[in-house]
Amino acid sequence: MYTGMFDDPAFFASEQEAIESEISRLEDERSRAMTIANDWKDIANDAFMFARYAKRTLILTIGA
């Protein structure tokens, strides 16, 4: 980390490139996490709908 004044354009360019690379990596990681979260949400919804349908079918079959 650099805390003083800089007068080296190469230093600035390398720091800028490192920061942009980190931002890109974090955006990719966030995108993967959102995909995983949405997949789990779909799985949970499917399980809920299955259980709801199974309960309704069981009630209709048994006649409770």
C-alpha cells in the first residue's frame, strides 16, 4: 500500500491494473454466488411444491 505522493506513472498503472483485476475477480465471485443462491432457491421451491402436492394427494386418497 502506498500512502505518499507518487511521481512514477508505472507505479500508478500497476496499482490500477491490480485493483481492476481484483474488482473483476470479485464480480465473478459474486456472480457465481448469485447463481448458486438462485439454484438453491429453485430447489427449495421444487421441494416445497412436491411436499404440498404430496400432502394434498395423500389427503384426497385417504379421505381425511
